Amino acid sequence: MFATPAMARKHTKQRPQVGRLGKHLTRRSRGRCELCDRRDGVRPYELWPFPEDPDPERTLMACTRCRRWLEAQEIDPIEAHFLAAAIWSELSAVRLAAARLLLASDGLDDPWLRDALESADVDPGTGEFRSPDP
Ligand SMILES: [Zn+2]
């Protein structure tokens, strides 16, 4: 069993600089949450650890619900099945966000969660991918 990354709880506060990526990300996401495709409250969300300058490879557009989950490191497994698809996104920020949400949910007794998490290949200690981008 994996544990929730200890770092996860400390590094969720967003910073204003991320607004610089707004235009680029809006174009990339077409105004939809890049995790679940919803449209409500979509805003950039930076993944820790933050680089000096906001990086689109470490930032995704996320809806109100997905941002809340990322901040709380908690998901609702009933609603979260879209993560099984997001884990295969071509965008590394989306893959990583999905993987971290799945990590955070580990311990919940849901076979699809465990399968998705296993295919994610994320190091639970660091919250980063074990292998570089495919
Ligand atoms: Zn979403």
C-alpha cells in the first residue's frame, strides 16, 4: 500500500504568477477542465514543486471540483472514474495531476483505482513519475 506523499499537503497553495500562463492554457484546454472536461470554474492549477517561472508542463486547467480535490488530496471515488482516462493524457501535467489524485485516494477499496494507479508508475514518496515521459 502506498501512503499519501507527505509533501502533498504542504505545496498546494497557488501563486499569482500562474496567471501568466492563462492565455496559453485556455487555448490548450479550450476552456475545459483538462482532467474531467467540465467547464465550471476552470482555472490554472500549478503542480508542486513550483519552478521559478510557471511552466505549462507543470500546470493544468482544472475545474472547481478538481482543484478542490488537488488541494485537499482527496477524491470522491464515485465521481473520479475520469481519472482512469486522464492518466493516459498526452499532457504531462494532466497525467501527473491524475496520478497524484489516484495516489491520494489509495487505500480506498476500489479495484479500478488500484489498476489505474499501478499503470501510472508514480513514486508515492516524491509524487513524481518513476520513468521519464514515454
Ligand atoms: Zn475537473
